[in-house]
Amino acid sequence: MWWARLKALIVKELLAVLRDPKGRTILIGPPIIQLLVFSYAATLEVKNVDLIVLNRDAGHWSQELVQEIGGSPTFRRIGFAMSPGEVRQAIDAQRVLAALEIGPGFSRDIEAGRPAKVQVILDGRRSNASQIVSGYLGRIVATLAARTPAGERAVSDAVRVEARNWFNPNLTYQWFMVPNLVASIALLIGLIVTALSVARERELGTFDQLIVSPLRTHEILLGKLIPPMMIGLFHITIYILAAVFVFGVPLRGSLFLLYGSAVFYLAAVVGIGLFISALSMTQQQAILGAFLFMVPAMLLSGFATPIENMPGWLQPVTFINPLRYFLVIVKGVFLKDLPLAEVARQTAPLLLIALVTLSAAAWLFRRRLE
Amino acid sequence: MIVARPSRKSRGGGSRRFAALVRKEIYQIIRDPSSILIAFVLPMILLFLFGYGVSLDTTRTRIGLVVEDETPLTRDLAASFEASRYFAVIEGRHRRDFEDDLVLGRVRGLVVIPASFAADLAAGREPTVQVLVDGTDPNTANFVLNYAQGAIANWERQRSNEGLANPPAIAAEQRFWFNAELTSRNFLVPGSIAIVMTLVGTLLTSLVVAREWERGTMEAMMATPVSAAELLAGKLLPYFILGLTSMTLCVLIAVFLFDVPFRGSVVALYVLSAAFLMPALGQGLLISAVTKNQFLASQLALISGFLPAFLLSGFLFEINSMPTVIQWITYVVPARYLIPSLQTVFLAGDIWPMFAQAITVMLLIGSIFFALAARNTRKRIS
């Protein structure tokens, strides 16, 4: 009996979202486009860098340095400046990210076995890219230094750094980005669909009809909880397929663990969405409320920047953010074969968030009833 | 709630009519808590997050350090890792001790000084240090490697100063212009101001106008003697002012709370912002005219306005590193032109040739959006 009632409500909810062709398009098209565009666009790798060289040295060592840089795949165009003023202009107008100044005594110093110097100027307005480029240039300079007469003598006691990357040997950026997007886009969709479902009914006045129907509060809540979760799981499935088959992200852990925790994640997300919509009186408020939660949730999740980079007093705020936990799970299951115990440890807070927000939403609905 | 006084056609009051329209919009903004939310509360939260929360500066990254053989020499090298301000070091004897920590993300990387290190160095056999990093976050992985190399280079420099080792044959001296300390806040905060203006210009405007379409008040207004151009201008002027106001608030916070340097002129700041609000408002108007529905408008504003301003503008991710097709898409994202200019106004000063180009393109994109919006609005009435 109660199941039939609940089923009717779920069908009605799904229809409300999917009936409208524009609504249908917006739920399916953009998330997939986002996944494709953003996973290619959002890269902190630095490629195609333009560089300008001010070479005051006549010897062949400076030529060699420039050639060495030109041969690196990171750099796209190398321009030559005649004066420091030209260097300044090129950097000011962001025509280049970096400039290299080689002094007149460069080759002479090298031939004489004296330590030689080059100056690297980088655009601090793009400090992240600049830092990475400075690392690359440092390595190119070190390679050249090892070939100089003094370098050949010193090479024996220079410390060699042997670098190895675990879980992602070539540091492929998409292996990082796609699992992150799986979790974030599910948050985006889940939150908006849920936040609107109650607010729309309130605005149209059908929520009161729902409340006076034979449905009990928890049934209404379940009816509002399950359809967005179904939509969310549908999206997660598409993204996982795309991650594996389009982007070639290795799925090293258990798919079962991933789906198991995804259910709790979506319950937490939808719980938050229902709580927001229980608080808001109009659709506009619900949309903005969802947005107000979503932006900090994205930024304080460890997606854009690691949580441990944040100041100590801000880190506890991330504890109430479901994305924070699910990101660890998705990335962990995909790349690290995260063990069951750890997945459970990250899922427990999700369950707690879901319980708290759903009870709060139920309380708010019931209060409205009285 | 609508116009305070009906316009009197006899006195030709075009400007009065316009003033009434603007007044009506201003009342609506002031009375609607959600406008205040988008224009003031959300910007503060965003700025706050970018000022404190989002930091690309990797400080105190937790790493494991394995010293396989304890000698004065390896102790000395280990000390240079411990002294680095980029690392929080946990020491261990075996790399096995850290394998679980790496899987669970408790450490981001592992530095191993092998047992043979001291002997290799003494014998001139290329002593090696292994750096193993967690590749699941490639950016942090790169930084860990760079900083580990930095710590080793420091140690070698110390030894060469003490006459224990040869100095490097070529030293690269680095200088970072405009932001010598490499504080990521200094470029993130100016960038986030562009995102705030996208919120006001595109998201808020599209929501408000879509609501009017939904409720039918837009048609009601069109039935009045107000011309379509007046109607649109009257709608947009208050949001234009709102956008500039919230930008001003953000700049004040950036400069006085976050100590972001401001080296350019206030004139440049306002001219750039005003030029940017054209495409932002135009896009908001176009979205509402096409969707005429709040839910769809909010989704479209999010997808075509907010997210591209975030991800396809060079704010966080380098446009040059993106695949060519995606680079083409970035050309129509207005924030792409504003963000480097804003960063320049803050950190470098007024570089007008750069600004002039940005302003021209933004106005061009703006006029295309307006033309499209006007076409879609007119079609509806006929």
C-alpha cells in the first residue's frame, strides 16, 4: 500500500523533471559537455610557453642554452630582444611568460671554469605557471651545466634526484581531473534538481496539496529523495563509463565500493538540497541557496587545492562538506585501489550528513504542517 | 510594486518614463533579499575563500623522509629537508613504513636517502636521492619534486660555500616580477572579482528577467508606451550600477583586508569593469530571453557564464596549455579578457595597449549579445 503511494510520488517527481524537453536537455547535455570540456581544459600542466631571450653573450654556450630550451616540448616560441626595454614590454603585455637574460661574460666564464650566471625573469601575475616554468628552466640549465668543462669534473659528486610518481606515473592530468569532475558534477546536478523540487511546488501551491494527501511526512521525504538520487546515479554511471573508455583512467579498485559509497554521497547531497528547499519560499531563493552552498563546497573540497594548504582554522569547515569525502573515495578507488576500511571511514561522515540534513528537512516540513 | 506614477505622454516625458523604470528596478533590487545575497554576500564569501581558502602555495606539505643509514652527512641532508618551509617532515627508517600513508593520502610524497649515499658521495659515484610522489594530484606532485630539488640544491650550495663541494657550473637566478613573494592570493583575488561581476551581470540579471517573463510582467510592460530599448536599458542600468558597486566592495576588501597591492589607476579599474559588464549583462539578458524560465535560466547562466569564467578564462588554468579546440572556445568568454587586465591593474600598473585591446573585444562581444537578445525579445511580442 505505502509502496504504491511512494511509487506514484517517485514517478510524478521524475516526470516533473523530465517531461519538459528543455529541462531534459539541460539535465543530460550540459553535464556531458562539461565533463568533456573541463577535463581537457582544466589542466595545471604548463605547455606552449612563449619566451624571450636577451643574449649579450657572443660565445657558443649561450647558443647551446637557447637551443636546449627550444628543444623542450614545454616551449612554443622563442623570441629575441635587443634591449632590456623590449623584455619589459613583452612581459608587461603578457606576450611572454618568461624572459632569459644572458650576460656578456657567459661563455667566457664557462670556458674559464668559473661559475656562470643567467637571469630568469618570470611573470608573477601568473605565479603558478611561472613557478612550474622556472622548475623546467632550472632543469634545462642543470643539464647544460653538466656538459661544461667544470660540470664534467663536478658531476661525480652532484646529487642525482631520481623521481618516481606513484599511481599516475606520467602525471596525466586527466587521471586527476575526471574523477574529480565525476564527484563535482553529481553535486551540481543533485543539488539543483532537489532544491527546486520543493520550491517549485511551493510557488505553484501544489506542496500544500501534497501535504494534505494521505502521504506521511517521511513518505513525502522519500519521494523527494529517491528521484534525484536516481538521476545522480545515472550521471555517475555515465561519467564512470566516460572516465574508463574515453579518458582511459585506470579503475584499479572495486566498482562495488564506488557505487556503494555513491549512494550515501547522493543521499547527503540530496539531503542538503532538501534542507535548502525547505528553508526557501521561492524558486529563486532555492537556486541561490543551492549556489551559495555549492561554490564554497567546490572550493573547500580538496578539488582545486589540497585541504592541507588551507589555514588551520578553515580546515574544520570542510568536515561538513560531502564532496570532501567522496573525492577521496572516487580518486582513491580509481587510482589507488583504496581498501574497504578507508572507504568505510570516508563514507561514515556522508551517512551522518544525510541523516542530519534529512531529519532537519523533515522537521521543517512538519512544522509547516502545523 | 510597479511604476510609482504613470508616465504622462502629453509632457513627452521620455526621460521621466525612463527614470520611473529605473526607480522600479531599484526598488525591486532593494526589496529582494536574493539580489543583496548575490551582489554582496556571495562576493564576500567568494573573496574570502580565495583570500584564505584556495591557495596554490604549497606550504608545509607532509612528506615522509627515509634515512636508510644514519651518518653525519645524511643527517645534514635530512636537516635541510626539515628546514625547508615547504615540507612538514615525518621521519622513518624504511620506505615500507610509509606505503600505507601514501595510499591513504597521509603523506604526499616520500624522500629516500639510500644506505649507499654517503659512500657514493665520498667515492664520486653520483649519489642518488629518490623522490617518490603521489601522482593522483599532479600539481602537488610537481611541487613536491621541485621543492625536494630545491632542498637538495640548498644543501649543495651550503657545502660548496664551506668548500666541501664544487659550485654549480651555471646558476640560474630567478626573479618573479610583480609578485616577488609568489603569493597566489595576489592573482586569485583580482581574478575572483571578474567572477563576482559575472554573478551579478549574468546570473542575477538572467534570473530576474526570466522571472518577469515567467510571471508575465514583461509582456505587461511591453504593452505600455515604453519602447523596447528603454525597457531593456531601464532594466540593465540598475544592475550595471550594482555590478560596479559590488566590484568596488571587492576591491576595497582585496586592498585593505588581503593586502593585495594596487599599482594601477582607479580609472583603468572602472573602465575595464564597465566594459566587462556589457557582455556580462548582455549574456544575462539573452539567456532570460531565450529560456523565459528561472530554472533553465539559472542552469544556463551557470554553465555558460559562471563555469567558463572560472575554468576557461585563465583564472586557474593556463589557456595556452589547453587543446586548440578549447582555446577557440575561450575567445568568446568575456572573463578571459578581463582577468589578465585586472591582474595587471592590481600587480603591474596601467598598461593601456593591453587594456585597449581587452576593452574593444569585450564591447564587441557585448554588442553581439545585446543584438541577439533584442531579436529574441522582439520576436516574442509579434
